[in-house]
Amino acid sequence: MRITCTVNGERHEADDVWPGESLLHVLRERLALPGAKNACEQGECGSCTVYLDGLPVCACLVAAGQAQGRTVITVEGLPAEVHPGLPAGTGEGLFADAGALDPVQRAFIEAGAVQCGFCTPGLVVAVHDLLARNPRPADPDIREALAGNLCRCTGYEKILEAVRLATGSARVAPAEGAQAGGLPAQRTPPQGPPAGGAE
Amino acid sequence: MEFLQPSSWSDALAAKAARPDAVPIAGGTDVMVELNFDRRRPPALLDLTRVGALTEWGYDGDLLRVGAGVSYRRIIDELGGVLPGLAMAARTVGSPQIRNRGTVGGNLGSASPAGDAHPPLLATDALVEVASVRGTRTVPVDEFFTGPKRSVLAPDELIAAFLVAPAAGPQQFAKIGTRNAMVIAVCSFAVALHPATRRVGTGIGSAAPTPLRAHQAEELLAAELPWHSRGSLPAPLVRRFGELVAGAAAPIDDVRGTAAYRRQALAVLARRTLGWAWAQLSASQGEPGGRS
Ligand SMILES: Cc1cc2nc3c(=O)[nH]c(=O)nc-3n(C[C@H](O)[C@H](O)[C@H](O)COP(=O)(O)OP(=O)(O)OC[C@H]3O[C@@H](n4cnc5c(N)ncnc54)[C@H](O)[C@@H]3O)c2cc1C
Ligand code: FES
Ligand code: FES
């Protein structure tokens, strides 16, 4: 079937789409948008998180045909999005190319919340949504909002720090011995090497 | 594979009648996992996300009628005040991403014994409205489930909505998982107090082939709760309630927990949720009509 939808502000078409195929597959393999990552294909890891009609969803759990005529924003499209939740100028001047990054992306880099980077695109979209709904989230709000995003590298403390940084409420140094107990650090990691791979 | 995309409820019913082997897909959070892992290769998918009527809710006489396609997120945001038990359960489902897509209709459709929407629906005497081109019928939710992942749905039927009275008293839900977020229940329990009629509703999840009510436990509380004084709960009554709830379950040993653990945990959940609900009711004493 043919799928037409708006992705990151542009109309895209994909032909010969198998109806049971996921939106994630369409984005990565047909529209050449590999930002959303494929790690589990079962909604567990959140690395494929994209906005669908304004709500963050797991792209791996949306049937391609369900996205017909809908509006999708992937991590690649975030810098173009006006962000209602963040103070102006957050993270500006950190990098020469900072203009191309969303403030949430910059905060992740500055806080060292990116290691292998596989979980980062999904987390960035989830954090972007959190801050749009709640510009000053407390730590429990952050943990609840990010409960669907797995990271195998960071231990989550740096991710929490990135969110605090993005809201302008970062502590100068993270509390000594801070725990990331509420986030899924203990979870079984997604099986095997991530399919599709990071590029 | 065919992709059927009706845009009206009557077209959806016609499509299901013409293709009884088509698998309905709403939020897709159960269906897509099966497709992605090649566990299922249906000849057709019947996408229900264009049927606007399924995403609506409103009052039908005294009852709330909530479309099968209303997401967990909307249950929490829009119906938390009138369906507090269901909203509490919805808040424990998956992650924000899952709650943005997943629906109560899909939870009923999957008919998993562990479905988190089921205990609060049982505790509040919800009705499931199912329809086909042959007509519409309402099924009490405790008659809806017929076995693990099986329900009374005929091949040509779709779930239209569930009907439930807005809360007329405190409601609580609690779930045991292997950790705090993103887990399927090891067991779960819901309780609803109806002080005006001095009745109690219960729902047990993940501890029998189907979700079920604890009838004897309900009868005990209806008869013996200090409804009039709303004074403190007698300890022996609370203990007995926990025992009757645990006794009503028929759990199995599986990867998530043993049968014995589930029984033990259910007794604890039952005592706790009753305590919370009763505390709410006591605190509401003096308010006209209680906490309704
Ligand atoms: C990562 C993850 C975490 C999860 N966590 C939980 C959890 O904590 N608790 C929980 O209960 N569930 C959980 N689930 C399961 C799932 O999210 C729920 O069962 C959800 O309610 C399914 O709703 P859906 O709209 O996505 O259903 P779908 O996947 O679209 O459909 C589910 C089933 O219902 C049928 N169906 C859907 N709509 C209708 C209808 N109107 N009429 C007839 N049949 C219909 C479908 O054919 C299918 O058999 C989780 C799933 C994932 C992927
Ligand atoms: S790939 Fe979609 S949630 Fe893991
Ligand atoms: S940075 Fe590697 S998975 Fe999160």
C-alpha cells in the first residue's frame, strides 16, 4: 500500500508498504530517517519514540497504515520545533553548531548523558514532551515520564542531570552517591545487538 | 495482508462481518508486538483508529459510556475524577508511550488475565457493549472473560464501549510487579466502596485463568463494615477479607511468581486497598453524600 504522511513538516510518500509493517520500519528503511532507533520492536525500550499527532509513541507499535495522513515528528525534526517548555537560550553558545540542535539535545551533550547514544533519540523526544507538558518537573516526574526509555550505558543519573539542565534547574554538581533507583536500570536489556544498528 | 480502514462504526461492523478473520487493531500495543515477532500473520488488519465514535465518552442516563478506543492517557486526564479506580490502574500501564496508544477496548480484546483495566471494571460492575451487524448486546464484565485470552466476542463482533457508573465512593487499585514501572502484574487488586447502597466491589487480576471478583469477600464487607459510624476497621474483619480474597483466586506458578506468593500478595493488597478506601470514606464523613 502507499503511505502518505507529514514527517518533520514535509510530506512524504512510501510505496509498496506491507500493511503490517511498523511506522518505525517505514521511517528508517523507506524514508531514510534513522534517528528513531530499533532495539526491541516490542515497546519496551522507547528508543523508537516519535511524536504521532503530537503524542510520543513507540513507532515500532504503530502499523504503517495507521500513520496514513498523520503528522510525525522524529528526533531529526525537533530543532525546528518551537519549544514552549524551555527558557530562552538554554545551552546556547556551547557548541559552534548549536543552532542545529534542540535545547534538550544540547543539555544531553553538556550533561554527558550520551554514551553509546543508542537510547538518546528516544529519550530526547520523551524529555521534549515532558518539558512541553511540565516545564519544571521534579525528579519523580522525570522518572515517571522516562520509565519507558531504557539506557544500557549511563545508569540514568546523567540523564536526570540533562533534564534538570534543560529546565535550568541543574544542581552545580550531582549529589554524591545519587541513586537512579526509579528508572529501569535493572531491566533485562533489549535482546542481542540492536537490529539495524546505530549509524 | 489486507489493511481495512473503515471511517465509521457501521463500516467497521460491516467489515468485520465480511472478514471475520480480520484482526482489529486499536492502539496496536498488543497486536504489533505479535506482528513484529511473526507470532501472528493475520490475513487482514482492521484499523479502528479512524472510527471517531470509538474515541468518545459521555453519559448514557446514569452511566458513563466510554468508547473502546479511548486511550489510557485520556482515562487518566479526563476521567480520573469519575473513574478513580480505573484511572489508577491506567497509570500503572506500561509507559507514557504505551498509555498514549493503548486502550481499554484493546485490553478487553486481549482478555489477558493480567490486564490492568479488568480489576477496576469488575469492582465497579462495568458492562461491555459489543456489537455486530446483527445488533448490540451488553455483557457484564464478569461474564466477558471465558479463559486466558478468551472472551465471549463472536468472530463478527467488535467492542464498542464499556458502561459504568461514576464513582459513588472511594475506589482503589494496587498492583505487584517485579519493579515499579513498565511491568505486567504479578497480581493486582481493585476495590470500590458504594456507601449509599452499602455494597463493595472487588476485582482480582493475574491470579486465575480470567480476571475475577471475590464474591464472598464482597458479601462479608457489605454485611460487616461499620458503614454507619464509619469508625475504624476491625482488625479481624480486615484479616478475614484478605483471606477470602486470596481464597477466591486460582493462581498458577509461572516466571513472574509462584501461586503461593500470589495468594499471599493478594491478601496484602486486599487489606491495604480496603484500608486506603476506608480512610477516604471516613475522611469524607460530614460531606453531603460522602465522597461521591
Ligand atoms: C511495553 C508494553 C507494556 C505493557 N504494559 C501493560 C500493563 O502494564 N498492563 C496491561 O494491562 N497491559 C500492558 N500492555 C499490553 C497492552 O498495552 C494493553 O493490553 C492495551 O490495553 C492494549 O490496547 P491497544 O489499544 O493497544 O490494543 P491492540 O493491540 O490494538 O489490540 C489488542 C487486542 O484487542 C483486540 N481489539 C482491539 N480493539 C478492539 C475492539 N474495539 N473490538 C474487538 N477487539 C478489539 C485486537 O484485535 C487485539 O486482539 C503492555 C504492552 C506493551 C507493549
Ligand atoms: S524499538 Fe520500539 S520500543 Fe524498543
Ligand atoms: S547511552 Fe547507550 S543505551 Fe543509553
